[in-house]
Amino acid sequence: MFTLPDYIFPDFTAALFKNAPSVRTMPAPLDGVVPENFYATTIYPEYFKIHDTWQLMSESRMDCVVVITDDLPQAIEFRNVKKGDSVVVGRQESAENGVYVDHFAFAKKQNKGDNFSFRTSNSRETAYSRDYDRLYELLEFERENGYILWVLGPAVTFDQDSRNAMSHLVNSGYVDALFAGNALATHDLESHFFNTALGQDIYSKENISMGHYHHIETINRARNCGSFENLIEKYKIEDGIISACIKNKIPMVLAGSIRDDGPLPSVYANAYDAQDALRVHTKKATTVICLATQLHTIATGNMTPSYQVVDGVVRPVYFYSVDISEFVVNKLKDRGSLSSKAIITNVQDFMVNLQRNLPE
Amino acid sequence: MFTLPDYIFPDFTAALFKNAPSVRTMPAPLDGVVPENFYATTIYPEYFKIHDTWQLMSESRMDCVVVITDDLPQAIEFRNVKKGDSVVVGRQESAENGVYVDHFAFAKKQNKGDNFSFRTSNSRETAYSRDYDRLYELLEFERENGYILWVLGPAVTFDQDSRNAMSHLVNSGYVDALFAGNALATHDLESHFFNTALGQDIYSKENISMGHYHHIETINRARNCGSFENLIEKYKIEDGIISACIKNKIPMVLAGSIRDDGPLPSVYANAYDAQDALRVHTKKATTVICLATQLHTIATGNMTPSYQVVDGVVRPVYFYSVDISEFVVNKLKDRGSLSSKAIITNVQDFMVNLQRNLPE
Amino acid sequence: MFTLPDYIFPDFTAALFKNAPSVRTMPAPLDGVVPENFYATTIYPEYFKIHDTWQLMSESRMDCVVVITDDLPQAIEFRNVKKGDSVVVGRQESAENGVYVDHFAFAKKQNKGDNFSFRTSNSRETAYSRDYDRLYELLEFERENGYILWVLGPAVTFDQDSRNAMSHLVNSGYVDALFAGNALATHDLESHFFNTALGQDIYSKENISMGHYHHIETINRARNCGSFENLIEKYKIEDGIISACIKNKIPMVLAGSIRDDGPLPSVYANAYDAQDALRVHTKKATTVICLATQLHTIATGNMTPSYQVVDGVVRPVYFYSVDISEFVVNKLKDRGSLSSKAIITNVQDFMVNLQRNLPE
Amino acid sequence: MFTLPDYIFPDFTAALFKNAPSVRTMPAPLDGVVPENFYATTIYPEYFKIHDTWQLMSESRMDCVVVITDDLPQAIEFRNVKKGDSVVVGRQESAENGVYVDHFAFAKKQNKGDNFSFRTSNSRETAYSRDYDRLYELLEFERENGYILWVLGPAVTFDQDSRNAMSHLVNSGYVDALFAGNALATHDLESHFFNTALGQDIYSKENISMGHYHHIETINRARNCGSFENLIEKYKIEDGIISACIKNKIPMVLAGSIRDDGPLPSVYANAYDAQDALRVHTKKATTVICLATQLHTIATGNMTPSYQVVDGVVRPVYFYSVDISEFVVNKLKDRGSLSSKAIITNVQDFMVNLQRNLPE
């Protein structure tokens, strides 16, 4: 059975912390502009000494500034800062300045390798059996206790078994929120109408004649209905991911992008509105599973901290990146999202594995 | 020396065309919604018989509907259709219906291989010497006669030589418009201030201490200035791609995305506004060069036809996709952008090759 | 249930065939050297008119010459030709010359796509559900009726579940012959002794201290025993792929390579002896499954025809290439092995899928 | 100008070393079998205390045992050990045992990054400008002072400019030895006869009719001549890599493999004979450049130490791996060849860069 690791709070009675000054702030000079020497957030637990009390920031994310509101620290994106906000300044992070970053929260004993050893990186040749086993346990735990955010690339719905598996997980309670783009939703609905994705049959792989109409025909129907709810009702759609989310009232954030046709109803045209909508979920997410999408995976990685504070308890966020490309998962690491776990495989096999191994 | 291939117009005096009916239209039922049985565009030259005259559509793109305005056909995105617009309906494309698609415009003699042969696909092991030679000739020609649209991923500015090469091409007149995202601009400007990209030195590759501040510090300065023009003036920025574009008054379309920090001034927050802004250039582009960006390459591929009508002459559009991943360039082909040419290499080497081989 | 497609023999009563001359031969001038204008084999069924009778070549492979022995055609590698052998000459292959290649054996109706369509290539985003379903049926059929050759890269044994799955398939009768290199065998045996592959635990992925000794320690023990049989007996090895093959008397061809440590006993030092040993199996193979090895997959592809003659019946050979890299599977196609099927995924997931879905 | 880093010898007057026992050995029990508890080599400088003197091993390589002959340590492959050889035993490596491994030879100051930073791995998005600049300087230096071993995959000769560049480097003195397989030589010679590689024109990329004969026709001619020297003389071959090597008397090691056609004359059929032949060069190599070949790169990496002793001076070996696949270069690191430098690009661009930037 899965258990959460304990988090050990820093000992704030130590001299280091007691003698530290309170955090300094400066007012934001303009809307969306912050003071010189601003402090920027990381993915780790961060404490700010405010009126002599060390306050842990909850609902964090990296690359934000910290605004003090009602004596509490908040991670705010540059564009959301308002003129006059009290922005933390100074870049030291070991208490000297009233800021303390706990880089070693949940740190396991390092894999203390020898000076000469093989196989130190993560690749297609890495063993994933244990990762799967742990993930099954984790998802069971999180269904009861956590908040599971799924981030899907369109390939999840390009294959019949994979599309069915994802719908099944939604219906079984393993999905608390879904983040994707216009394409995932379009091809999922296209599959209902034509059994194809971009004109190719999702089981037989046959390219259907006039198949290049399928996705835009789908989009036109949806636009005509004005909402997913209307579309699903009118066409009695009972299969697929979008239908499962609507029926189970799972919130979806669909971010528009420069490559979209359509778009479908409810897709965010404005990228930063989409970020704000996604952040509602990354503030709550305790497990994030990203599948076959470089863009959305990195976006979510940017906005997800390595920990959450749930009922006063500090717990880790589990972040999985599942992709067939080592580049994608390594890129995530290169952006500071150090705590992510990678599984390098075809997303279809991954989805079917989850369906088979998770209890209803 | 480079010469354009001749385009041979269909013989509209032939019975096929003379006996064909005029095109049928239906009014759009709502803003952004089109009639049942709408006709959708491809990347090829398309003719529409209107009042007994076959009209070639200019400024085309795929996956749009055709609206007849002032007796001329126009490719309009679904979202830009207005209620009551006259939308072409019917899906035949061999004149039966008043629509004729010229699939074989500019078609070369097929590589008429044997029944048993090797090496039919495009990969890292393909020979690119001739592609380079042709591209040099093409760009010289287009500098005088065409409209060259560049589509850049951030990696173009992650290396010093590559960044310099791109700036040089802008200054030498080989760039008519630039399409990129917030990241390309951010890291290009970061390189001015810190000689880094995402905190890593673009020459020595050293990870600079506190380097994770560099890109957001850059963004904050730009937001404070309110525009690239002000930023460049205030900080006297004379190096890099953005500075070169501003000085040479090269139009830039910077599309915001869900993964952005900031964003910088002048970045489009709304994805569809960005599409509209980009379409201004894809309507004119005669050569498109896409470097190291899957998202923007596919976006541009979607919006670029295989031909343009320039001063009444029909000419091909040359579309290059340069990426280290076979997947990216093959994906472009899988989306119907069949006429693209791929060069599979590191974008740094590609850029330096262009700089070395193109005349000032 | 799986059924083999019918093969339709050419109509040799047609004038084309009746009027054709018998095949011409020339003697090989030297051992390992063939006459000018030699005819070279393909992967397709080939017929040779000998004494007025059209003889189908059985046990074919590509890139060989055809030696006529006892009035029957045989595909012989250049290096195996003997001085004076009667080698077929002339390069026409439509009967003009006494040679007829049946390029369209088993050809299905072409996927007769439109002039404008998406998704024509094979990638990580292709749907594989049906391929799996067909493969399960095929393997059940072949267990009773065919000859299944497995070609394994070392990654098959880098993960505990995958290693167990492969052993299980051997024990269940789904493996008729195994082709691999020194590394697969080494790391499979290393897993018995240390539960590691190249020093990394195949379940926990921990890098074990002094793990760089594990594979050479394993090799030394095997060399000391002198044979796999002795090693397995001495150390009572009951787990893993090599042990399963030895116990079930499944023939193994282990080809040595330039990157080997050791090698283990029974590994072929001579690459061409290994080819000859492998050809014994490719002459019989009706299904070939290649997993996660570019080198051995291409080697096997070179040596495997698209058909076999089994009890006088001509049937297709099913050739699967399973790899995480599109490049590897496309490369196979680029070498003329046109009939192969690709599944692009992590080999661990593939193996576990087979284990789960095949009857004991 | 390029200068070698100084190597600082351990201070053998220190107590640690003075008090250490001499190394222990055991006789090999059989040919090709070593004693229990054998010591295995790494890529680092290793010292063995023999008769109270610390002896540096020269001409090292990893994963070998150490045989003491004439009071000097030698790295010997398992298969080359003879019964009765004195093999070093014991696995400690910090002098306790008479063995000392200098893991930090030439170690530069670590890139002492922060606790939170981006871009720590090596990818297609890494900046390579400085690597190129250093490599140009290094090769100029090594032409005069070192021994440059090139390891080539066949793709080097698949493109006209790349093939010419490599020939040029041979003629200009930048190549001291060449290691490749049968395919590189075959397609280089095929290019002379047909201007193709595997039937595809190396400039125009046209697939030539009957092109699948080209490489085997080439092989047959070479086999008929009996040697490269005879072939080159008979056909007056003045272009290409093989011809350049023969004329400049550059030693070539061509290793046969399981996927070969032919093979050509002088190709090693026996993989371990090929290893022995290659080791002659890895014992001398001061710079190794591996291009577009996973198999041969790893083979060479296994056999190349991180240092050489040249005229009594200890100097580093520079090992470059140039490939379009991050996987290949990371795999090299995963095998303990930690000191290699990677350039991730198309090998054609790499070759042309060298040709342009190195003095004649």
C-alpha cells in the first residue's frame, strides 16, 4: 500500500532562522512590472519571514514573484502583478534575507554510485517495471486522497484501445481535471462520428476517402451546437474522453494554440487566460500525469510545484512525463522540474497498462 | 541561377470545364458556423466556376471554407465566417461541381523507381548537399523577387554562432517576416544582457550562478519599457535577432503560448489573433523556412498554400522544415503539407551554413 | 481465427512464359567471385526457367546470386559461391530472360487514398491496437503451424517484467529459434547472479556498488564452465531467457560483435559463420519478431524472404520490427524489406503485452 | 593555440602509498579464464604497486584484467589471458590493496551549479560553437603531435560533400587510422563506380534504376581484384575515402558484421581479431572522432582509455561522438566512457565544417 513520505519542517528555533531579518518588499512600479532585485520562486518549499514568523508558501509555482498579501506569501506571475503590490526582493535563499528554500524536502538517499559506473541516465533502455507498479499504487491512493491532473496530447485518442482506456479511467474516478488542447478534443469527437483521427481509422489504420473533412466537419458540428454539452446531447455521444469528462463533471482546460482549426467551443483563445485556468488545478494537483505532449507538459511543469500543503500537511507532488522521446522528458528536467519521473514508451501501451492494472 | 518552374493552366476550353455547372453556395447559418456539405480547401491551386468563369483562388490555405465575395473565391477560416456569407458547398473537385483542384501543379517527373529498391524515405542518412546548394540559389533569387518568411524555434538563439548568423541574414535582406514565440525573443534578448539562454552561456555552455533569473529579469526589463523599440533604445541593444528585425523594420509575429513566462510586449496573447496576423504573411510568402519548432512549423504549414499568384503568375511556394527529428518533418507531411522539403540536422549548423554561403 | 492468404501462382501456360527462353548461367570464375552481369535476388518469389520448367526458388533471401544445382535454383551468398558454380546471369525479371519475379504476391488492395490526405507514414502516433490483436492471433497460429524466429536486443533483459515475459514465451512454445548477440545473453545471466543488467538493478533501477563487475564476473563464470549447459547446471539457473532456451532445446544463434566483452561460450566469433548459422533459421522462419536491435534486425531482414514454401504451399513471412525509434523501422524499409510491420514502442511494454494476451 | 593540460602525479611519498602493500596476483586457471576476485580496469589512470614501486599502466582500456609481465601492469582482455598469467586480484582501488585509480586526472573545476538551475543535460539544443572552435584547434595540434583515430559509420559517405570532406582530411594529414565496417567501404567504392550509395545518387538523391545492384556489383569487383590496392589500380580510383587511405598508407581496420554483404577483401570476419587489430590503434590514439555509428562508437569507447602515456608524459585522450541521436551519445556515457564529448548534429554538416575550418 502506498504511503506518503513524511515532511520534516526546518527547525525554526535554530539561530539561523531566529536571527534572520524579516523579508523585504518593494512596491511594483506598474501593473505587470516588478521591482529591481525581485526574488523569484522555485519548485521547492519556500518560507518567508513575515513579522517574525516563517510562513510556508502554499500553492506555489516556479518563475513567479512573491507578493505579500495579508501577511502571507503568494506566488504571482509577472503579468498578474498589480501596481503597488508588495513584492519580495533580494535573491539569497538561505535565510540571510528572510527567505528560506528547502531544497531537500523529501530528498531520498542519493543513489550513491561509485566513481566508475554505467547507466546513469534515463532512456528507452531503463527498466520501468517498478515505476508502473508504484504508479498503480499511487493512483489508487490518490483517487481517495489526492487530486489527479491529466495532461493529454492528441495521440492518446489516435488509437481505439488507448481512447477507451482513458475514458474508462475518467469513469472510474482516476481523473480530477484534464488539460489538453483543441486537437485532443477534436479528434476524440471525430472518433465518435467517423471512427477516425485526422481521417485515419483508429483501429484499422485505413485512410478513409474524404477523411481530411472529418475533423473540420466535427468542429463545425460542435460550433453549431455552441457547447460540448449540447453536442453530446444532440448526437447522443456516449463514447470517448470528452463525453466521459462532461458526464462525470470533470473540469477541462482546453488551451487554444496557433496550430488549431476551429476552435471548438470552450477552448481558450487567450494563452494567459488558459494559464490562469490551469493554475486553478496546479494549485491543487497532487499527482500530474503528462502524456505525449511536449508543449503542454512543459507548460504544466512550469506551473506545478514539487509539493502541496494539504490540510496543513506538506506532501510531494508526483509528476509523470510519459513520452516516446527521451528529448521531451529530459527537456523537462532541463527546465528545473527536477522532481519529474519519466516513462519512455508509446502512450497507447501506457494507457492500456493503466486500464488493466487499476481497480474499477 | 535559379529559375521558377512554369505553371501550366488547365485548358478551360475543354468540354469538362465548359460543361461544368457554376459553383453552388449556401449562406452561413451563424457567425463561425458553415453550411452542411461545405467544401474545404487543400494546399493546391483551386478553381471555382463563378458566373461561367473559372476563377483561381489566390491567397489560399488548407482546411478553410471558400466564401464567394465580389465574384471571387476566398479561403476563410471557420471562425472568421460571418452569418450569411456565401459558402461553397459540394465535395467533388474534378469540375463536376464547379470546383477544380489542380493536384499536379509543378509536379515533377516522379522518381519512377523499380519494384525493388532501397532508401525511399527521408532520414538523417539522406544526402543534403544538393538541397543546400539549391537553397542558396533560391534565397538569392527570393531576396530580389520573393517574400521569405522565417519560422524560428528558440534553439536558433541558444548558440552564439547561430544567433549571429540569423542576425546577419536579417541585416543582409534575406528575411521579409519572422514568426516565432515568446521564448525565441526572450532568449535572444537574454543573450544581450547576460550572454546566456535559460541561464547557460551561449558560447561556453557554463551554467551561470543565478542563471534562472536571467530570462525573467530580461522579461521584466522589457515589460517595464513597454515595447521592443523602447527596450532597444534604452539599453542600446545592437546584437541579436530582435534588434536586427526592429532596425530593419522586419515585421514579427510573436505568438503567445501556454508555456510562456511574461510575456514580452507585442506577443499575441490570443492564438487566433496570432493566426490572423501570421496569415497576412502566409498570403504573401513565396519561401518559408521553419527551424527547430514543431508547433510553429505545423501552424505555418497549415496556413501556407503550395502556390502563390504573383503579378498574375502562378508560382510554387518553397517550404523548408529544418529539424533534428525525423518525426517533426514527417509529421508535417502527415498533415497534407506534401510539398515541404526536409533537412534533418542541428539548426546551428544549418544557420552557419547559410551565413557562409549566401552573398552579403 | 488466423488464416493464411492464398497465393496465386503465375499462369505459366501464358505465352509470356511459354515463349521465354530458359535461364542462362555462367560459371563462377573464382571461389567467392561471380560472373559479370550476374542476377541478384530480391525478397519476392522468383521463378527460373530451367529445362523448360519454371522453378520457384525456395529458401530465398535478397542480394544473393542464384546457383543452379540439380536443376533447382538456390540463393547463395557471394562468399559461399564456389569456382565453377552455374550462376544465373542477366538482369531482366519479367520472363524475357528465363527469370520471373512475382512482385505482387500477397499484395493487398492498396490503401487507395485521395490526392489530398493526412497521416501516410508510420510513427509513434500510429494506432497499434489492431496490430497487437493480429499479432496475438498470428502467434497462436504459428505456434502450431509455423516457425517463429525471435531477434532480441539486450534491452529485452534490462527490465524484470520483460525478462520474465520472454522466458515465459519460450516455455509456452512461442519460440522456435532465438537470434541475439553476446550482450543479451550476458545480461540475462547477470540478472540471475546479481539481479542487475550492466550493474543496475532490473527492478529497482538502483546502481549497485561495484556493479561494473557484474557482467564480466558473469562472463568469467561462464567461460570457466565452458558451456551454457554446464553453467546452468552448476549454478542451478532456473530463471531467464538463456536458461529457458537451453531447457526447451530452442536453438540460439549468438553473433559476436566488435563491442563484446568476453565473449560467452558458444558465441560466434566469425560474423559470416554466424550468418550461415542464422540462415538455417531464416530458411524456415514463417514469422520473425525483432525487438530493440538495429543491427540484428537489419541483418535478419537482409536474410529473410517475403515468403516460404511449406509443404508445397507458398505463404507469406510475417516480419515485425518493434523499436522505440522510427528511424530503425524506417531504415528496414529503406533496405528493401518492404513487407515488414512496425510497432513503435518500448520493448518492455511490448513483451508484457504478449505475455498477457497469449494463451499458455 | 591548443595546449595540453598538465597531469599531476599522485604524491607517492605520502603514507597512504608508502604503507600500502604490493599488489596481489593469482595465476589464471585456464586460457581465457581468470581467478576469482579479479581486479577489472577502468578508463582512468591506474597504478599498481609492484616490488614496492607504483607503476602507472600505459595502453589501458576498461573491463580488462591486469596481468603483471616483467614487473609491469598490462590490461588484457579476458579472451587473451593465458593459463598461468599473473592476474591482479582484489577490488579496492584506493591503495589499500596495491591498486590506485586516479579518478580525478585532468578533472576541471566542476560546473558548480546552483541547487535550482536549468539545462543540465546535453541535447540538440545545446550550444556547439565553442566545441567546434576547440576541435579545430585540437586537430591542428594533433596533426603534429598526436594520433587521430576516426571511427566512421556509412552515412559519412552517403553524401557527396561529406565524402569529399573526409577524403580531403585524409589527404591533409588529419587521419592516423580509420575504423569502420564493411558498409562504409562498400558505399564509398560504390560512389566511385555509380555515384550512388545503396542505389541512391549521393548528390541528386535520385533512386537509380537497378540501383540495388550497385553495392553488390562493387563488392564483386573488389573480391575479383583480391585487395583494395589491386582494385584501385585496376579501376584508377582517385576519389573517395578508401582510395585516400590506401594512397596515404593510413591503416584501416574494417570489422565484419552480421549484416554484411560480401564482404570486401581485408574485412575482418572474426570480431575478436578485429578488436585486437583496433586495439593496436586505441593504444596509441590521443584523439578519437566517432561519426554516425552506434556500434563502432561503443566498441571504440570500450577499448579507449581516458589518458595515454606519450614519451613519459600523461595526457588526456579526447573522444568525440558525433551523432544526430541523443540516445547514442548518452549511451556512451552510460557505459562508463564519461570523458567523451558529444556533438549532436547531422554528420554531413559536421564533416563540411571540419573541411572548411581546418588548414590544408
